[in-house]
Amino acid sequence: MSSDGPLTLCCLLWATPGNEADLSVYEDTVIALLVDHGAQIVQRAVSGGADGSPHEVQVYRFGGQADLDRYLTDPRRTALAAERDRVVARTDLFPVTLREG
């Protein structure tokens, strides 16, 4: 990922079995930290996870790589690592370009 300019990321999240609601609660908590790092959630969608699809799909916009790095290492976020490990089975995070229509 480039360190120059705005960074838009898509995050796919799969819950550990039986912890779908807890995954959403965890995400509510860490998403609230985004604003402190110059970032915003562009879109958040929740699914039932049927047929192996992710339970949540999120699109974030950060000012740049440094903002993302600060978010990922935020002590309030890292303090929740055990909870994250309990409720999140898999995460895929990758840069995207948003298009209209």
C-alpha cells in the first residue's frame, strides 16, 4: 500500500462460529476509534455469512498510510486483541478504488 495520499480500504470479516453478534459489537468499538486517526467508515454492510461469505464488509477512507498505521497500533485497539481473536475468524483487508454507479 502506498504512503502517498488518501487510502481507501475494503475489509472483509468472518465471525468465529456462534459469535456473529459479538463480532459486530467488537467492530462498533474499534470503528469508533477511526475519527481519532483522520479516517472514516464509508460503508458498513452485515450479512448472514451464508455459503462462506463474510459476516461484515466495510470500506474505510484514511488520509494516508501513516493514519492507518496509527490506527492499527492504537493502544485502545490493541488492548482488545483477545476479544478480536475470540470473535474474528478471518479478515481480508485490501486497497480499493471507489466508482460511481
